[in-house]
Amino acid sequence: MERNRLDKKSRRVPSGAAVPRAELTEALYRAFFEEWADRGFAALSLERVAARAGAGKAAIYRRFSSRLAFAEAAISSLGMKIALPVTEYSTLEEDVFALLLRTRAVLRHPLVRRILPDIHAEAARSADMRSINDRVSAARRSQAEGILERAVRRGELPEGLNRDLALDLMIAPLYWRMIVRGVTPTRADLAMQSRAITAGLEALGSGSHGEFTANGGDE
């Protein structure tokens, strides 16, 4: 039995000396997300995660010092699936479309759709989870920032572009549609969204925003 072998190995080998097996780590990540999706982070049990992965609890603690450390590693591994290297296309619109396609592939997974709202809920309650969420978000945004930098080099966007606002504009509409509204866009939808986002980035870059202030709103 895999669990028995792992338990015996953990008794024979000093803590920290065991070499983590990549396939078991991936199985633990999957089990962690399944447990999280079923019960929420607050009720997540590492014993049940280990059982789902067919391992002993020692296999978790050889890799992660706490439940929060496990969460950060698992979320980061998920974020890397979005932040894979991408072909540099010839226009900003093509780059945006490729980013949306890759992001859609992750957001359409049923486990991801169930976990993401809980991540944000936990981040609102927990400073530790907020820090994890912010670090993972910063890693994802760094790739999207590369798209903006390429557009600046090509002359499609100005050097003085408000990059923070531009990064929000690139992903927020897709996230809203898929996670908040529960709608999966088609490729045609993404193409239309890419055109709209590109136009918005160009308008943001040109500084062509008016002096509109909503009644009763902040200045």
C-alpha cells in the first residue's frame, strides 16, 4: 500500500531528508483543491487531503509547514498554468486575445470556479490569506505587464500608460463574466472582448478620459 510505504519511510528517514516525488505533490495539490471545493478553506482537513491523494499526512508535512503554506503552494501552481510563456504576437489585440484564451482555459475548470470565490472571501477575513492572494496575483500580473511593455515598444501604447489600471482592464471583464456570472465565453466572444479591451487600453493611453464625475461620487 502506498500509504504504508510512505508512513514507513517517514519513520526511517529524518525529517526533511525525504525527496518529494513530483507526481505525489501534484496528487496532493489536486486533493487539496477537491477538499477545498467541497468544504471551503475554513473546514479543510489535511487528513482528508492526504486520504484523497492516497498518502499519509506525513507526506504533506514533508512538503509544507502549515495549511497556509500548502494553500500558497497550491494556488501558485495553479497561477503558473496561466502564466506560461506565450508567443509574442504582432499586435496588442492578438496578445490580449492569447492571454484571454489561456485564462479562460483555467477559469472554466469546475474546481477553479468553486474555489476562487472562497479565496476572496478568506482574503477578506484573513490577513495571511490576503498576503498569499496578493503575492500570487502579482506573479500573474507580471506576465500581462509584459504584453503592455511589448505594446509600448511597438508604439501602440505610450510609455506613460497607467499600467496598474491597464492590468485591471485586461483580465477583470473575463473574470467577472466567468466567476461572478458563471458564463463561459466562446472564442468569438473573446475576440470581441479583445477588441474592446484593446480600444480601452488605447483610450487610457491617449488620456482621452473626460472630466465626468458621477453625481454624489468622489472627486
